[in-house]
Amino acid sequence: MDKPDPAQQRINMQTHELLSPAEHKKQIEFQNEAVVHLHALYNYALHITMNPDDAEDLVQDTYLKAYRFFNSFERGTNCKAWLFKILKNNYINIFRKNSKEPGKVDYDLIKDFYHSIKDTRRDTTEADSDYFHTMLHEEVYQALLSLPEEFREVIQLCDIEGFTYEEIANMVDSPIGTVRSRLFRGRKLLRAQLEGYARTNGFTTDTDQ
Amino acid sequence: MNCNEALLLISAAVDGELSFTEKQQFLLHISKCEGCYGEFDDAQRTKMIIKERVVRFKAPQTLINSIMQLTSLSPKETF
């Protein structure tokens, strides 16, 4: 076995220590501003790819790009929105490049997801008499997935991720008025789906009474 | 404000995106119009159900580790 070259070792150590103060500052700022949104990004990536491996790759790639271009992030604006925009662009590029067909949903995969978390997540609103509250996570999610992508996307960004209309408009490259009307129509479609589930499960809705 | 104008504002009302004046006019309208109030209520409840019922997943530890590593590498290792 080769003995490590002390000179080379010294160079390696120096390189490691030679992290410039500016680079060091960037790292700390990046961790505070960007890395804190890791769970939200993974979650969204999982919802759009429906595949844990793809989601991981997508998030990793997003952070690599975000770190490289962190200087172009406008300080004081919403970093989470900036990251989501990068992730979305990445997603579009990857699916175009591989000519994969986006929006294909593996329903068995969703079932598995919900199966694995079924017992760990219990809602406290279970006793609520509102029929909505007796619905299963899985049904609500299936209803969401049944929507055309343009509606599902704005609902996810607004209701799940809590972005403002302005942030969403920027992410989906559409005017705020479009975001507004997509949310309205999307929620109406979703409502109809949920009422359909409620009816097949034997719950009466307000309109039946 | 008439019903058509109110309907256009429903999602913005649900999401707290109305201006002060819009909000006042909208609230006044739905206090008198049952149909628009129903639409507003439905939209609001639909938003709540999505918020409460869609499960959030945590990123796997391997991913967390690799992202953390990304921001603690020396310049030589990064490039």
C-alpha cells in the first residue's frame, strides 16, 4: 500500500481551509434561506413525478442549480418560491429531454404511499360531522389527481404550499387573473369529485337534503 | 356588485387576495345573495379539505445528507 504523500496531504488540507470568507458566508446563507425548504420541495417533487427516485433526483438537481446561481436570488423575496420555480423548470427540461410523458399517474403507487402512512397520521377532526371530514386522505388525493394538470398545479401551489397569487403567476408563467380563474374552476371540479365520492360512500350532502 | 362580478372574486376572497375595497363590496354582496354565498362557502371548504387531507411526506435522510453535503464542500471538491 502506498504511503500518503505528506506534501499532497498538506495541499489538500490547505485547499479545504482556503474556502474564501465570501464562499463561507454564501454557504451559511444558503442553508438558512434555501435548505430549510427541502421537505416542501421533496413533497412537491413527489406529487408531480409520482416516483420517489425521480423526486430525489429532481430535488438534488434543483439544489445544485440553486446553489450555483444563488447570487442571482433577489434577497428579501420568497426563497421558497424561487426554488419552486427552478424545480418546475428542471422538471419540464427533464421530461422534455427524456421525452417522458408527464402527468401519468401510478395509482398503485399512491395506494402504497397512503398505506405506509395510514397509521402514523391521524387527524383530530375525525369526529366532525361534516361529511368532508370523514373522507379518506386517499380519496381526496385521488380527486386532486383527477383534475387536469393546469388546475391541479395551482391548487397545489396555493392550498398546499401557501404561495401568493403573484408567486404562482410567476411560477406558471401566466397572469394573476388566469391563476384566479383556474383556482375557481379547479375547486369547483374538485368539489364535484368529492361529492361523487361522498355519495358512493353513502354520505348525504347538503344538496341531497 | 352583481353576481358575475362576485363570482370572479370568489377564489381571491377565499385566499385573502382581495383589496380592502373589493373585500368590503364582496362581503356586502354575499351577505345578501344566497347563491354567491353558497359558492364562496363551497370554495372555502374545498380549500380546507385539501389543506387538511393531503398528506405531506418527509424527504428521506439520504437526500437531506446529500443536500447538506452540497453546502459544506471545499471549492476544489465542488468544481
